[in-house]
Amino acid sequence: MADIREVIENSLQLKIDEHTQLGGALRISVYEIHPDYMGSLPKEYEAHLITARQTLERQNYEWNLNGNKAASINRRNSWPYAITDFDILDNSGQRIELKQFLGSYLEPETNKLNLNPKIREGFIRVLTEPPFSMKFSHETVEKEEYVLGFLKYFFNDINRIVIYSWSADCSVVFNSGKEWWGIYFWTIYNPVKQWYIGITASQTD
């Protein structure tokens, strides 16, 4: 079995905290995968699946913990308990291209970022446009700086990352986003840092 370990770095936690404090909707988990006792590393799909499982288990834990705190005593029995449906998750991963991931923010002719597309769709929309607006003081300039800084820190070279998209029907933690804003579940491999990044997002108003 592969040895997956959470990345614990002050700079990483600061980046995640910054996103939360600005009002972002992403939930980000970052891991490294080390060789098992035989010295073997998992193949690509398995590595992303391990990351997806680990990411979702964290989300399930936080959902259940918050439910225990938030639900009144007479609602505890009706609060949905989050647990991963592995029958759905395990075979749902699909490798996607950078264009599909970034959507309209990637210019197909130049393969460069356009942070002000006419139609906003893809990862950068999810990053910067949660149901409630993010707290940028100077919308255009600060937003662009934030996006570029986020992509550089987590992905380094966006043209080298490997991206998988996963079904969000595998846990109740995604239910709220099904109302209108959307549900998202990605794993991204950054070969520069050798990070496996799990990203989920699901919110409503």
C-alpha cells in the first residue's frame, strides 16, 4: 500500500488560510506519496485515487464534526452522516486536459491565461467567484494578483500538472452545491513540488 502523507508547511497553511479568510469556497488538501515498503510507487490513476479518498475522508470528518456542533439535539437523528461511497468514487476518476480544467480562462491559440474572459467558467471561476463575493479591495488588480499567486504556489508550471476530475455523488458533503452554484472535485499532481493536491468545492447561498 502506498505511503501517503499530508504536507505540513507554514507557507502552505498560510495560503489555505488566506483563501478562507478572503471568502473562498475551495477546500484544499495537499499530500506527498512515498514508496511502499517494497520501494514501489502507485501508477498514475491509483495515486490520484488515493489522494481523492484521503481528501474526501477529511471533508467527511469535518462535515460530521460540524454537524455534531450545529445540529440541535432534536435534529441529530436527521442530520445526514457523511461517508464515502467507494463504489461510486473509485471508478469515477477522469483525466482532463488543462483547457477543460481552466475553461475560458485559457486562450487556446496561445495557451496563456486570460483573467478577464467574456464567459467565466472553469477552475478560476470556482477559485474566485464563490456564492458570496470574495473580499478583494481593488477587484480587478488584486484579483489578478491573487489568481497568479495561487496558481504559481500550488501548481508552479500549469502546463505540467496532471488533473483528474471525480464524481461528487459519493458523499453528502457535496449536496449543498447541487442547488445552483456547483460541485467540484479535482486531484492535481504538481511534478515540480511532487505534491498531490485534492480540491473540493460545494456551496450554496
